[in-house]
Amino acid sequence: TGAQQSATVANPASGASPDLLPHFQLEPEDVYIVKNKAVSLACRATPATQIYFKCNGEWVHQGDHVTQHSTDRGTGLPVMEVRIEVTRQQVEKIFGLEEYWCQCVAWSSSGTTKSQKAFVRIAYLRKNFEQEPTAREVSIEQGIVLPCRPPEGIPPAEVEWLRNEELVDPALDANVYVTPEHSLVLRQARLADTANYTCVAKNIVARRRSASAAITVYVNGGWSTWTQWSGCSTSCGRGWQKRSRTCTNPTPLNGGAFCEGQNVQKTACTTLCPVDGAWSEWSKWSECGAECTHWRSRECSEPAPRNGGQDCHGPELDTRNCTSELCTHVAPGAEDVALYVGLVAVAVCLVLLLLVGVLVYCRKKGGLDADVADSSILTAGFQPVSIKPSKADNPSLLTIQPDLSTTTMTYQGSLCPRQDGPAKLQLPNGHLLSPLGAGRHTLHHSSPAAEGADFVARLSTQSYFRSLPRGTNNMAYGTFNFLGGRLMIPNTGISLLIPPDAIPRGKIYEVYLTLHKQEEVRLPLAGCQTLLSPIVSCGPPGVLLTRPAILAMGHCVEASAENWSIRLKKQSCEGTWEDVLQLGAEPCTELYYCQLEAQACYVFTEQLGRFALVGESLSMAASKRLKLVLFAPAACPSLEYNIRVYCLSDTQDVLKEVIQLEKQLGGQLIGAPRVLHFKDSYHNLRLSIHDMPSSLWKSKLLASYQEIPFYHIWSGLQPFLHCTFTLERLSTSTCELACKIWVWQVEGDGQSFTVNFNIAKDTRFSDWLVPDEVGTPALVGPSAFKIPFLIRQKIISSLDPPGTRGADWRTLAQKLNLDSHLSFFASKASPTAMILNLWEARHFPNGNLSQLAAAVAEIGKQDGALFSEAEC
């Protein structure tokens, strides 16, 4: 209760208990004097022999106390209750010096006890509001903020709002809320919000009303769609036709602007007049025929019927007997039979000649294909060279053979071909994936011979490769053989893994990987479709791969089967985009497969080309991830200061592009990036700035918020958009900026940034920027893989055959959480190789080999014939 016990005890009796000190059952409480009415203070204590009030350190006169004695029925101890009255004059005597307070002091035979202090204040409420709401006209769905700062008063006034004299209750209307500063906010103006709004302030003294503010919500008119063109006004010749539209979509209301433009359009039209057909003159009679008849004909061509005119009436052919019925008909005889036999013989000869020509053509074409089959380094990637191919038995055939004496590369271990014999995996003692033996071994690359090298040099000068943008930040390229390798575009999360043996032995491919800007590639989207990933090319297209390569790229989708239909698109040679895979459905071909994870996807493809991930939302709950990033100038010599808020698709490549742009603009990051889930609800994204110190800064934004249209974000064809808040400081000496920036989707997710930094020297968020990645975009051979080549081959040869106790590649897929892809793995010649390739794509360069080793070792323990205890 706040009572304080006195430390002085007056002559306590021997063995007296501290419980005999007075304790208060009722203590004086804070009160307000309304107008001139005196207030009463009371306190009650037990056991108490005397109770007196002390106000502002002075004892109240004994005669001003009203005392009442009683006995506590529970304990039998005496109870004393005392009251005093305090008048307005008493409080006003010390007004301005200190607050008026009173306190009870109770005595008993054991000592004294003090009660809590009670403050007495004079209540008031001034008449004039510090700020009142003002009348406004706003467009429908626009946000409204009505400010209200109530009059000064004690106790502070409570504020409520009236709409047309009826109380506004935010609990009953989700579109309305009242800020801590008492402002009324309408999130989206509705027609029903057109009304007079009044701010009401009240306390125990009075109730004050502000001037009413008339809010008018208007609707600007919009045109309906055009009607169909009317029929032509004439049925023959020149006339006119018209179409119309109305200003009803929506109809202008409450003073909204009427539609601009014409409501009727007219255009000239010409209707072709119908022309009826008429007969030409009869032709001359024909010679008298074998059947003793001759004939004549005519045509409906003078004129011919057109434009819906009628056809000619009557016969086209006229026949009659030409011998006055004196001729007799002769039955077909020997001459007719000879004629028919001759015609059949000619037809048979023509068919035989045609068959001979087809066979000769096919034979020539087959011989040419046999010559060219092995003469191309890239099956379809290079343009043909003007060199006559030789026959297969010619030693000068343009085939690049491995040269094991020219170029070597060393690593620890020995390189052995894959063994297709026994399934038992013979491992050295020690850790499964530890470095191999101490001896140095040599791994030879396939290298073209001298003639082949010249051939490759000539091919690289062809126009196909001259068109590649080499040396740019968004491309990687390299030359690969059967050992495979990896291409990476730094700081984008985009890579291409070429597994071992994906390129046929004896072949050398020059492969590229390119990240395209969306404005450079036309990707048609329809309906609710949206781009979810970067557009990436790998090629050249048409090269022969014996195993799938794995293309890794980021995406920005919050994937769920009930909200999304996601497709992998590939651009064809004709330039059209085709759906090659629907995620979650059975693949229509074994050429493509996609592993979709939280922020990245891994595309298995045996055909290189241009790819993109496109999604179609199935419900309004479908959402994409946006990354919100704040930038501002690193140096500000003028009074103006710009804060740029970027809304990005949440992929690494887009963030890299924005950072590069800001480095050119001299910008710095001023807040930790946030993620916002943007839903397919057709609602726009809004941005606003608040809580700036008005004495130091002011915003040049005329409206209460900025807005980015829904479709600009949802299509994904513009990977990043931004809004700029232009601020002005009142003095160049002002360097501290504090404010809040809100970013939210209407009726959706939102984020708030609290900005508080020194614009001259604050660099605390520079660590969030992506560093310039140091490394090689192209890695060739064993350096491109975490798993040593020999260990990889032994794992494959051991786990591909079915195990006696299920200890095979299926168990490995289960332990690596890839068991949902068993049907795809099983469709390949080596399922284990597919699993290890996917592990390499997901975990390079920071993968934990120990976890993979533990999974393989555990499989070995399940089947004693597969691994021994010592080998694991």
C-alpha cells in the first residue's frame, strides 16, 4: 500500500510484537477538485490510539478532523477512522510552488505508521483545441488522416470521434483506427465515409467539441468498354457506322471528374452492291462424236455473281443428236482394251523410276552422315567449316582424339575407370572421404592434337562465339571435356554443373552460362502468370550430353501445391517459349527435371538452352518474396536528402544488380534488408514516411503515401522498382536523421523500418552489402567437385546394383532427403551418379563431406557384404 513504518518505537512493552504497530485499512487517494467543491480525504487504521493528517509537511488542526471509533470484529482490536476536507483556496495558496499533498500518521502503544501520500489537484479543461480536423475531398480508396490535438487539461482529456454525431468505434470497423496522437485514420476511403467528423475531448470537468470537418469521398468517372460497331447505314454503297461507350465504369459521384474524350465514334463504311450473274454466249457445237452426239457450253461470267448476287439459272451444257437419229452405238472393242493396257504400263514405269530415285537419294545422304558423324566437336553448336570431310577409314578425319602426353594435371590419388564388376566397395582404412594415398598420381586431360587445335581455333572465330558478351559480370564460360566441371556467375546463385562423363570422351566443348536482363528477353506472360526466377542461358544449344547437367538458380516463390502451378519454360530455336516441365506432375519427358527448394531450384537438363521458372497463382493466398532495401547518399552537401526504397524480387542476382547501381550513384545502405510476402490479391504496394522531427526535417512528399501498382510487381518482368522520399533539412549542420518508413500491401503483409543514423559518418550497415566475390567463374575437372573422383566412382559402382538388404542408392536418397525423386533417379543409367551430382550442385563450395560420408558408411553397416567395419 506504500505505507511507511516509523523507525522509532515509543516504550514498547516487554515482548510486544511488531504486529501491534498500526496498519492502514484505508489510505488517502489522489483526488481532483472540480470547480469550487471541497474534497474529502479519509484514512482508517488498527490498532490506533490517534490519527492525524499532515499536508505539505504541516499538521492539520485537530478541530478539522472528523474522527470515528469502532472495533474490528475479527481481531477485537480498536479501529479509528479520520476524515478531513480540503478546499480550492487551500490548494491555490501553494499553486505554482509545489503540488498539494496530504498524509495520515497513526499512533499506537508500539509506535507510529505513515500512510501513502495523496495528491490534491485542481481539475480543468481549456476551451480551445490545439489542432482541429479540417474538411477534405478525397478519391475513393485513398487513405485519410484527420488530426486532432485536444485542449490542455488535468486530468488529460480522453478523445473520441463522431461521424454525423454517431460514435466511431474502431473495434466494429477494421477500416478505421485512432493513433496514439488521437488522429483518426481511414485506411481506404469508401463512399459511406462521406460525413461530418467531430473530435470530442472530455475529462471530469468538461466536454469540448472541435469544429466539424466535412469529408467528401468522390469517384472519378471511367469509361465502359466500347460497344460493337453498328451495321453500315446503307445496304449498297458508301455509308457510316458507329459505336458508343458510357461514363459508368464507374459513374462519377460526389463531384468526381467526368470522363474525358468522346462517347461516340463514327467511321465511314462501304457496302459492296450485289451483282447477279448472267450467261455468256453459247460456244460452237463440238464435232459429232462416236455416240452420234455433239455438245456446246456456256459460262456464268457476264458478269459473274459477286457480293451476294444470284447465280445464273439454266443448264451449262447442251447436247443433241447430230445424225438426225440415223447413227447406231458401237460396243467397246479391241481398240479400247489396248488403250487401257498401255496406260497401266506407263503408270507402272513411273512408279519404278520414283522408287529408284528415292533409294539413290537416301544412300547418298546416309554416306554423308557417316562421314560427318564424328567430325563435329559441338553437335549443333558450331557453324560448318569449309573442309571436305573424309571417309571413316581416312586417318585425316577431323576428330579430336585424346592426347595423353601434352597437358597433365596432378592430384592426390589414382584415377581408375568405373568398374562394372563386383559390387563390393574396397576402401582404404580411415575416413571414407579422406584424401587418398600419399603417392602422387597424374590425371590426364583429353587435349586436341595439333590439327584439332587449329580446328578449334578456327571454330572459335565463327560468328556464333563472337556474339557472346565475354568479360561481363553476368557471364561465365570455359572449355570442358569428359572430366566435367562447373560454371558460376559470382554473387548471383547461378551455376551450371557438368558432371563427369556428361561430355563424350574425345569431345571438347566450349560452354557458356549467361544471366539475361528481363528487358532484353521477351517472355510472354498471360493471366495470373509471373516470373519467379532469373532468365538464364547455357549453351551452346544442341550439344550432345550423355548425362544431365544441373542448372542452379534462385527463385522468389513461397511454393505450395494448393496455391501455385509452377512450370519450367525453355525457349525454342524459333524463339517461342515452351513449357517443358510442370513441377509436382509426372514429367512428360526424361530430358528435364527440377528440384525446388526454399530459395533455389536445380534443373536437370540434357539439352542446353534458355530457361526460366514461371508460376501461375491458383488462389489469392499465393505469394512471392520481395526484398526491401533502403539506400541514401553517402555524402550530402546540400539541404535535400533522398531515401530510396527498393522493392526487389528476392533473388541474389537482383540484389547484386541494385548494389552495383547504387555504387555508381554513390549510395549507402541505411537499414537491414527485410522480406515482405506479396500476395496475388490485386492490391497495390504502399510506402510512407513518419515521425520525423519537424524542427529539423521536412518531407517534400505532397501525398500521405506513395504507391507501386500491383501488376508492375506481380509480373516479375521488372525485377526491381523503387520509390524516393525527398527530405529537406532546415540547416546544413543537421546530420542526425530519425524517422520510420512503412511498406505494406493493402490488406496484406507489411514491414516497418526505423531509421536512426548520422548521414555524414554512419556506415554500420555496410556489412550487409554483398562483397566482390573472388574466385574463378569456371572450374574444370576434379577441382570443380567436393567428392574425390575415385571415391565417387566406387560409391556409384557399389550402390547402383540392388542391395541384398535394401542397402543401395534408394537408401542414400532417403538419408539425403531426396526420396521424393526416386522415379526420376531410377530412369537414369546410374541413379547414384544423379544423387551425387545433385549433392555437388547443392553443397558447393561449402558442403560438409563428413555428413555424406556418415550416410554412406551407415549404408555399408546395413549390408556386411558392402562395407566392413574397418573400412567405414
